[in-house]
Amino acid sequence: MSDRDSARFVRQAHAIVRDLMVPRPLRYWADFLTTIGVAYVAFAAYLAASPFSLPQGAAFVVSGLAMYRAVVFTHEITHHRGESFGAFRFAWNVLCGIPMLMPSFMYGNHNGHHTSDAYGTWSDPEYILHSPAWRFKVVAFLLLPLLYPILVVLRFLVFTPLALMSNRLNRFVWTYGSSLYVMNESYRRDYDAAAETGSRWVQECACWILTWSIAALTLTGRIDWTTIGKTYLVFFFWMAINQVRTLAAHRYRSDANQPVTYLDQLLDTNTFPRGSWLPELWAPVGLRYHALHHLLPVMPYHSMAAAHRRLMARLPPDSPYHQTVRPGLWEVLSGLVLDREFAMRPERPSPASLADR
């Protein structure tokens, strides 16, 4: 697909949904504050509940899913960097990013995943490069949540003070340990201006103080190891769901040595429109419409469902966007694990989408 054809299609899609591109700050604030409130209340109930009881199990699931949804807002923050999002970014870091040890600076390299020069190549942090060891890579990626909660604690407990002591170590920490989601084993984060910002160091030191405080309280017996174990299980739970969601976002058929057009990005990305509440749990904050996100990265999450319906209704049935619709999560995951293509069953426009013309 030529760059001209790609640009023409993007302009066509943008014209169809232009009125949906404006973020609604009140929606962001209400959604996030409600979500993070539910996460903390449910987490407290989980810790206080009787072991292996039904209330404990219910609180575990609710707290994990709410934490997951709250953390995913970092994706929106990365794509909306205007002044209107400054206060929201600050609140998100204070209430979620720093307490979860996933501050916003660690996702600052995400936009590289969207550039035509980097997508699907050695420079893309969020892409599993296809190779003879494909199945091993996929299985290893799905098992990484067993280590993630431990690694993120060590990242700030040990490596932040090292970064503060030495410029050379700081470059190492930034290059190898300051990317939130890395799927590409060859990726190294560039040491750029973002590494030296005051915001990065404030977030870095806040996470450092938090991890050392928890370590001190644990070693002195004020936090028991059972609580640490329970916390680990909650983090493992939602991180495992995120690994599945991330893996299912793309087809991973790009050539690592060949840059692609934006339209090629779209065709390598998946859309999961079927189902109502379940996809919102495993792919929250608009991530079920990942092809739409790659087509129009600044589309706010709260407009994605309406935008999807409109594109499905107004674009030709054989359009590239229609070709991103997948039959379901299981079909995509099984195809990825087995390294095979899955049958494409384009979705017909629904009555609701036709009404949105």
C-alpha cells in the first residue's frame, strides 16, 4: 500500500469521525477517580477478608480489574499532552502511577510504537518480532507477569539510588529499565531530554521513597509477609490480563527491517467489537478498538465505540478498517500461539451502526 493511498484513507476516516475527536475532561476525571476509588476500597476489603472466603475472592477480582483499568489511563495520558491534561497527569501519578510503581515517565516512549519508521521494526518497543523462536517468545511473554511485580520493586528500590549517584549508571537505568511495556528484546530506550526533566526525577524519587518505606515497614514487622504475598497476587492477576490484551492487539506480521505505512499498521492491528461488558474488562479504556487507535491515535477513549460504529457503517465493506475486525480473543490468541493465520470473518454493520450514519 503506497503512502499516498495510506494518507488518503486516513483523511477519509478522520473526516467521518472528526466531531468525535475532542476529549471530555470531566469524563476522564469522573471515570478515573471512580475507578481508583473502587480499586483501593476493594483492595482493603481483600486484605481484611477471611482467607479463601467468597468475599475475599470477590474483592480480589474487583480490586485487580479496577487497578488494571486505572493504570491503563497512562495510555491516554501519553497521547494527550496538552495543558488541559497537566492536572489530570499529576493526579494520576499521585493516586495511581506512583503507588503502583508505574509513573507516567516510564510510558513516555510509547509514541514510538506509532511512527511509520519504527512500527514493527527493531526500534518498536511494543512489538514481538517474528522469528523461528516465535512460540517461545509468545509463551515467555505470557509468563512474564510472574516476575513483573518483583522487577518493578527492584527497579526503584535498587536502581534509582544508583542512577542518582552516577551519570553512567543513570544512562544504563534509563536505557534498559525505564520502559513500562517492552515486548521487543532488541529495544533500547534512547537517552533523550525526557531523561533529565524534573518531572522524571520527582516521580523517580517518589517511587524510591515508597519502596524503601514498604521495605522498612516489612523488615520491622509492621507489614507482615502475608500482606506482601496478597499484594503480589493482585498485581500478578491484572498484569497477566494485560499481557493477554497486549499480545492480542496485533498480528505481528511486519518485517523488522522494513518501515510500513500507517495503513499497513492498521492492517496489522486487531479490533474486538463483539461482546458488551467482557471486552471492557480485559481491554478497558478503548483498547478493544486498537486498530482505530492506530488509525487515529488522539481519538479519546470515550468516543471509540461511536467512532467504530460510524466507520463500519460509512466505509465500504471491503475497506482496510473492516479487515481488522476479529472473531474473538480466543481465535486470535490461539492463532498467535500456534503461529498460524486465523479465518477472517468481517463484521456486518449492525442496526445501531447504520442508525449512526
